[in-house]
Amino acid sequence: MTKASIFSGLRNNIFAGFVVSLIALPLALGLAVASGFPMVAGIITAVVGGVLVSVFGGSYVTITGPGYGLVVVLLSAVAVLGDGDMQAGYLYALSAVILSGGLLLLFGFLRFGALSDFFPASAIQGMLSAIGVTLLLKQFYVMLGDMKTKGTVLELFLNLPELFKSLGAAPTGQLYAVSIGLVSLCIMFFYSKITNRVFRLIPAPMWVILLSLGFDAYFTLLGAGNPISKKLLISLPNDMLTTIPTPDFSKWKEPVFWGIVLSVTLVSSIESLLSIKAVDKLDPEKRRSNINKDMRALGIATIVSGFLGGMNVGTVISRSSVNVNNQATNRSSNFFHAVFLLLFVVVFQHQLGKIPFTALAAILVYTGFKLAAPVIFVRMYQIGKEQLLVFLTTLISTLLTDLITGILIGLLTTFLVHVLLNKAFWLFSRNLLKPNVLMYKESETQNYYVGVIHFCTFLNFYMLKSKLDKIPQVERAVVDFSLCSFVDHTVQESLQSYEELFERKGGALEIIGLDIHETDSSHPFAVRTLRPMKKLRVFGGGRTKRQLQLEALAHEKGWSYSEATKSQKRMLRDHPVYQTTSVERVYNLIEGPEKRLSLCDIHYSEGAFIAKENIQTTLLRVRLDKEVPVFSFDRELLLEKLSHLTGIHDIDFPEYPEFSRDFYVQGKDPKKIRAFFDDKMVSFFAAYGFYHIMSNGKELLVRQFLRPATPAEAAAMIEFGLALKEKIDG
């Protein structure tokens, strides 16, 4: 990174680093405690990672620090290596951390970044969900004030009734701590549903901290003091920045020690590699990270972190996505996040001691739930029953054994499933190591042609990937699977990333030859084979009652109805709000004559990987014959009324004081917007009630709730849209 690039967008990077530090602070503390490390270890990891990776890394807008996946591995390492002595186990674990950093450094020099392509997507998701289940159960006990209970995942699950019974005899101080934990959990769950921009200026984890500090301040004002027991409150040593522990390498000859080193390295590298790839998709400048260089930087940072008493440094998607959303432009935002984090700890050390462990545990319970949410199981089933089998096998085997064994079983299961689907073991055994990709430039079209034969799975995708990486992304390329007998889910998911990359760079990547392949699922990334497959019942294949009612509504009006998924890029690309989110599907589409008015359900997500939020709602799209101003229209709530404190102002309508009081209107041209909201429009909105409206000048997007509409609500939305279009086009 050049000097010019470092200072470019400096203001944005400082601000982004500050916002990320607000999230990183409680997460760093909580992840350290959950890992069996001293609380300061999380801060050390984030600060060291932020400084060193920003200097030596090969990515652009990623944020580094302690990762979620390593919690389970490090906690096990401390327990196993220490034989019950947590302090001794911590020192042994530090040596494992340092050696894993050395392996990461070596992997970077050996260019092992491509190894991420050899892990099937469903197996990886199963491993992450296993981590999520473990994290959720272990931290659930802490959230309810139980700091001592240990055991396997099954034991923790079976002991939940006893945990709830114990709350009946819990002291008042513990009940206060539990209450803070439960409220904190509610904040984490419902934060994404809040649309108020002022409230969302503060990240959800920081609201949790503010809740804890507010609780302490309340009792302090009463003169009673904090009723929560000190053993349930954060305790940071006064000399935390000067005391450096000494790692203990004395167990380096034991096989179990090296098993832990390998586990830590595997989980750290997989989580980081996946996060780097996910963040590259979010980068507004369409840059691709140097993965091997980033692995070397993570290795160096991990070694330094371990010697200072910290954990493995990894790339984390949740904090990275926040970094991107706050307009970070380069790695300096990672550096500033580390600086602010260090300042917070030094300046506000006393205040941090007022936060109960239950609040931090609530953040991690939510994280665990996100990793193993029921929607993930449904998504696996929708992709295909075989993907659900791989996912569940990896998840269960990981829970019953360990991470390395679990992922290896997942790999083996995926291979066996592919063999069974094709009923041709020799297809894979004979052609596994054979070149199966031909590439040349067509003379007629000047397109790059890439033909694939035999099969294309996670086992040999690197062959196709190596060809695609040689094609300039400003060019056009065609990938032909006409002669390929089998294409798996992992390959198709990876090819989508290439399609998006080519499109962002100004080129195009087209996939052909899959039309004649069969699949047992309607999912776009379902496995595809040329061999006949038994037709399985597709999840959701039958229409729901709601879908039948929507279809009847469409037919009643003489309109068309389709339940098929359509690309948002064609339907919603002109609306900026949906250009910054990932719209996964548009379905249950009702269209009027000439498609002037349409209603559909939309499923979109914010963020990526650990930090992904799924939202479903119903949108009404109104195409106009007249040009209107670009604006957004919403109900004025209390927090919007306070938004002027942040410098954000809505457009006032002095002649309509009640309208100005009740509604929040924004846009770049207040004069035109005021002219648009004349007597007729104000009366119209007053008569019809509230709808959220977004205008891009040519069409309107209308919604009522952040949920799918009922059939009756959908009918009302259509009537509103018809009346609104008539009022405007008149």
C-alpha cells in the first residue's frame, strides 16, 4: 500500500475505525472470557492484529481480531492442556497459538490460500453451525449467572432444566445480572428490525454496554451501589498493559498438543479465508485481496499476539462488513480501529468494570444462534437433501468428536454422496487428477471459452479456478458444462462470485450447458447431473395457502402471478437502497397490465457470513408516467424527531404542520419535494394512512411492514398503488 493510498480517504477510515471499535470492544472481552483466556487477551488480539495486518496484509477493508470459531478450540485447549488448572492451561495454550501462527506464516509462503477451494460449502457450514451450537449452550449458562458449569454439549443441554430451577434460589444480585443478560439478548435480536437511523448510529453491542453502565449509574444515584456481585462483573487488572505472561512450550512433545495446534490453525485459517472472500464481495472498489499475503500477515500477528498473551488473530466478517458500510477505503481503518480500542481500554477501564459477564455472554449467545439458526437448516434442505445430509453429518460429528475429525468426516460424506448421486465411482476415481478444463479465445467473438469435462466438484475446482483467474475481468468469458457429467453445489456457488466479479469490473461471465442437467431441487445452486435422478419432493414445492390466495387475488384483477424466483438486478437495480444489500430472491410476483404496477415478496440480507441479517418484506412497485422528485417518505417517530442532534434534518412543510409532525421526508431537492407534496398529495396520504415510500424519480417502491404482507394487506397495498398512480399521473 503506497503512502498516497494510506492517506486517501483518511477521514472516512478514521470514522469507520471508530465505529468498528465500538463493536470490537465488547466482542473482544467476551470472546476472551469464553475462550478461557484472561479478558485482556481479547484486547491484545484485536490491537496487535489491527496494527500488524494493516501494515503487512494483502486485503483492503478487512478487520482483524479474535474470531468466533476459535472460542471452542481454545477453551478445549486450556482445559485439556491444563488438566483442570486454567492458568497453566492458558500458558500452554499460548504456545499452541504461537505455533499455529508459525504454520499460518508458512502456509502463506507456500501459497496455501487456494486450499479453501477444497472444502465443500455444506461441510464448512456444518462445522460453523457446530461451533455456533457449542458457543450458544456454553454462554447461555453464563448469561444466566452460572460461571462454573462445564461439560459436553449434550450434558449442557440435558442440564438446562436444573439451570432454570437454580434461578429460583438465586440471590438478588445474580437475578439483576440475569435480567441485564436477557435484556441484552433482546437488544441483539431486535436491533436489525429497528429502522430509525439515529438509533442505528450506535451498534447493538455498544447498546448492551450502555445498558450495563446505565444500570450501575441508576443505583449509584440512589446511593445503594451496584447490587450485582463482583464475581459477576468484569475485572481488568491495573497492570494489564505491562504484565506479559510467559508461554509454556513444555508439552511440545505430546501428540495431543500438536492436535490442538492443528485444530487452531485449521479453524483460524478457514474462518479467515472465508471472511476475506466475503469482504471482497462487499468492497465498493471491486478489489481482490492477496490471500497468501494476508495469511502471512495473520501468521505474524498471531505469533506476536501469543507472546503478548493474546489469541489467534483472524479476519472477522461481522466487523469487516461494518467497516465497509461506513465507507472505509483501505487498511488504515483496521489500524484506527486498534488505536481507538486501546484508547477505550486505557481511558474507560474503570467503567468497563461495571459491565456484568451476563451482558457479554448475551452477545455471544446471539452469535452462536446466528451460526446455527434454523433458517440455515432450511436453506440446506432447499439446496438439496444431499446437502442437508452433508451439513448434518458434519455438524453432529463435530459436536461428538472435534473440529478436525468433523470436517474430515464432512469431506468424506460429500465425496460419497457425489458417488451415490452419479452411481459411478469410476467417474471420480479415473478422472480426479486428469486435466478437465480447456480454455481458448474464440476468433469470431473474441470471448474466452472455458470448456469443462468429466466432473467439477470441490475436489478439482482448482483446475477451473486457475483458468478463470487468468482471464482479465474486463473481458467476456463463457463457461460450458455441456460435456460435464456432474457439477456440485460448491462450484456453482463459487462461480456466482466470479459472475459478480466480472460484472463489477465491466466484463461478463456466462455459464452455459447446464440446461440439460437434472436436479432434485429448484435451488439455483443445487447439484446438477447428466445421469437420471429420482425425483424427490422439493421443500416448498407445493404452494402454500398464502400463495394460493395471492394467485386468486391476481386472477380476480386479471393480472398475472408467478411464484418463481426472479433476479433483483433486473427489477430493483435502479433503487440505491437495494444496491447496498444482498437481495437473495424476489418471489410471489403479481403484475398488472404492461407491468406498470407489481407486487412481490422480497428476501434480502445485510452483511455477510457471521454478521448476516435476513429480512423478508412485501414491496409494491409503481412505474410512473410522470417524473417525480427523488425522496423517501416515512413515519416520524420519536427518534426521528431527535435526529436533528446528529445534523440530519427532514423536509418541513410549514403550510401543513400536522403532516410535518407525523411524517419524515428526505431528499436532495427540498424545493421540488415541497412542490410534489401539494394539497392533493397531503390529503391523499392523510386518507390512506402510513406507507413507507422510496422514489427514484421514475418509479416508487412501497412497503408497509418489515415482514411479508397478509393477502388482505397485499390487496390493500395494490389499491393504494393504483390510487397513488392515478393521483400522480392524473
